[in-house]
Amino acid sequence: MIKGFKDFLLRGYVIDLAVAVVIGTAFTAVVTAFTTSFLEPLIALIGGGGTNGGEVVIRDQHFTWGAFISAVITFVLTAAVVYFVVVLPVKAIMERRRRGEEAGPTQPTQVELLLEIRDLLRAQQGLAPGHDPSGPGTTVLPGQL
């Protein structure tokens, strides 16, 4: 079980996911700082200026529509960057692969698969991968000893 977990960790998916989370968090912080520093004051000016700009007070209840508009703009900016930086390039790569302009991942040949199966069977029997048992059903492929 531990070997399987180690293989999972070393496969790269966990590392890629961790990098994506870190970059996403950093990018979200940049967009949030932009909206807090520039957009919220601009919305407050449009909404009447002062400390209550972008806010409506009805019977001592404060409705901060400026904060809502700022959050919507933050979401739209984040979604736009993800779309243009991640989605479009991946879509273009997949389209090129579909048309055959860019090579996709290569598949092993039948001979390679058979050699791998043979080596696994030999390992299960306790034989060395280069061992030639020479007997029935022990065909050796050219150049494979």
C-alpha cells in the first residue's frame, strides 16, 4: 500500500496540483488587492463618495452594494485570466493534436508490451530477465537476450 502511495506522489499529479493551488492563491491575492485598492474607492466615488459611498442605509440596515460589485468584478477578472491563460492554450493544443499537427503521448508497441509481460512473468518465477530457460513456449525475440 505504501509503494502505491509513493508511486502516486511521484507520478507528478500531486505536485502539479500543489503548484496550481499556490499560483491560484497568489493570483487571487493580486486581484483582491487590485479591487480593494482601485475599484472599491472608484465605486465609492460613483456611489456618492465619503465613507458611505457604495452603501445604502435603510432603517439602520447597511446594504453595501459597492462591496458586492467589487466581488463580482474580482470574480470576472479571475475567470477571464484563467480562461485566457489556461483554457484557451490547452484547447489550442488539443485541437492541434486532433488534427495531427502535434504529436500526442506515444503508445507502447505490441512487442514492447509482450517483452514487459515476459519480464514480469520471469520475475514472478524468480528468473532473471535475461535468463533463457529454453524449453517449450520459450520463444526468444531477436536481440532480446
